[in-house]
Amino acid sequence: MINKNTCIGCGTCVSICPVGAISFDKDGKAQIDKSICIGCGACQANCPVSAIDIDL
């Protein structure tokens, strides 16, 4: 889950995701495709503003 109010659209999560499950929505905020996400937590660990919470 991505907190849209916290996300700054920096792209760190997009570049770090090993399966390409993260993209930007029309507002420039990150969004996760849950059908692709493997729950590795790389995006959560690398988000500079802690906007991502992966519910494993």
C-alpha cells in the first residue's frame, strides 16, 4: 500500500522493484500492481519518505 499523501513521486521504488510492479498514476504518485508484486519489501526499505507499507 502506498500512502498517496506521503509519496513525493521520486521514483526510487519504481527503479528498485525487481519485478516492475510499481508505476506512476496520473497524479505522479506511485502505485503497486498487486498481481505482479512478490512482496519482497525492497520498495518499502528504500522509500525515502516511508510512504510504502507492504503487508506481508
